[in-house]
Amino acid sequence: MFQYQSFGESHGPAIGCVVDGVPPRISLDEAYIQGFLDKRKPGQSRHTTQRKEPDTVEILSGVFEGQTTGTPIGLLIRNKDQKSKDYSEIKDKFRPGHADYTYHEKYGIRDYRGGGRSSARETAMRVAAGAVARKVLETQIAEQVKIRAAVVQVGTERINLDNWDWDQVDQNPLWCPDKEAAAHWETYLDTVRKSGSSAGALVEVHASGIPAGLGAPVYDKLDADLAKAMMSINAVKAVEIGSGFETVVLGGEENADEIRMSEDGAEFQTNNAGGILGGISSGQDIVVRVAFKPTSSILKPVATIDKDGNETDIVTKGRHDPCVGLRGTPVVEAMMACVLADHWLRHKAQCL
């Protein structure tokens, strides 16, 4: 019921999206959306692309006198700092690990300027749509609803879970909840960047304050929709719900999230299920981990072919994130918000 459709290319005049299904009379303005976009925008540290985009959002429709009208919400961000000439040398070559080859095979044409539609630039609109989704959740469930993500691994370097501190996430440019690990990662990423290579990242997102009952038993399971949403993000190659792959080594008694009664009702002793049982939210924190691959555009030469099938090498110049997972963190939050808003609206429609 909550839908969004983005449009635009990395080096086109603008990117945008249309968000539909938003209930009327919800307070919304550009400043609220901008707060989330500012967390994702490029050029904020040496560990991200140095493309300078203010990512200033414009509301084109669906909001009147500071409130949603129930009609489609049009959002637009104008591109300001395209340098398309950076890609002229590789316009006939396919970057390994990127979507160049598959786009060419599918459409017979591709926008080589920064990847066009396949560029992570598109994710700015996911963050904008996610901001609208958060407003739906905060207004209709509770202001206490929180969706927050952190980077828990960069390349081979992991955080110490005992040092997890959510307050630290906003204190460093790496979205890291471990102060000691963040300091080490700065040096680690400097080494990766200066070598002309890139690194992957593991992002963990938590949604708290979500009531039990969201989701569906079979085809529209909440965890299935979350997995699909996360896998739709550029450069994501794996998704875990709750304890994920670690559940393979657990016994049934260890994996079971035992339940006791408290003054506030049912109380789960652990959360291996990640807040979702049988495709339906349990009322616990919803926990998802998302793996981002290393950035495909790198300065090291790699073997490839051109559009005529000739073997060659390629070096991708321009401004690229040495670790795309860092700026992917607010995108993961946004996709969590979009899915939860959709399932909340569906739940309201079914269970009046």
C-alpha cells in the first residue's frame, strides 16, 4: 500500500521519486526529509566519493500547508556536480563487477556516465522516500519508533560487540558504534583508498517500537519483503534476519527464543528470530544485516572486454566511494522504513 518509484540517472539533470499510498493529514516538510538526505550525501569525508552534491530536496506535489493530502508525493533532487568526461575513456568497455555488461545485454544501450540508472546516486531517492515512511510510522504508531543502522564490519575489520554504543554512530564518518574500531577503520580505509582498491561492509539495522502482528503468513512475509527490499539496494549481495547464518550451528533449544510473562506481557529472552516469527513481527526489535560488496569502480587495472568482444584492461577514473557500504547505511534504514510503513498500512486495512 506504501509505494515509491524513483527516476533519473547519475549524470542526468535530476533524480526524483513519486511516493504513493501515504495517508492524508500527516505533517511533512522538506526540512524533515533533508535531515536524512544530509546523512547520505557525498563528499562529507575522505572515505566517500568527493562528488559535491547538496542533495537539496524539493516537494513538488502531495503536500499542502505542511500536511500530506493523500495524493502522490513528488520529490526531486537536481544534480549539481556531474563530471561526465571522467567516463569518456571507458564508454566502450565494461567494468567488471558493475552492471555495464548486463545493461548492454538487456537493453542494447547503456548510459556509461557514472553507470546511469545503475549508479548508487539513485539511492538518494530511497532515503527521501524512507523519510516519508518514517513520518507514517511515527505519526500512526508512536513517536518512539526508531530505525537506526550501524556499520559493524569493513573489509576484514569487525567491531567489538561489547563496545556497541549507538551514540557513537553519529560521532564518526563511518557509522561505527565502536569508538576504538572507528579509529582503526580510518587508517584501514586510507590504505585501501591509496592502493586504488575498495572494501566491502556489513551494515546492521534495528527497528524498535514496532508492534506485533505486521506481516503475513505465506507469500508476503515481513522478513521476505525486507530481504527483497535490502537486496534491491545497489551493491548488496547478502541479507540476514536475526542470527541469520549463525543459526545453522545452534541447537533447537539454543535457537528458540524462550518466552516468559512480565507485567507488560510476553517477554522474549533472546532474539535469534530478529523480531519476526512465521513472517509476522513479534514486537521485539527487528534486526537485519546487509552485506555490501566492494565498490566496482577502482583505480587498479582489471581484465575485461569491450562492446565488440575485444579483450582489454580497464581503470575507472573519477570520484568513487572506497567503501560504498558507508553511505549505504542510511539507505538500509530507508528501506526498512518503507517496508514497515507498507506492512503497517496493510495491517490496518486487514485488522480494523
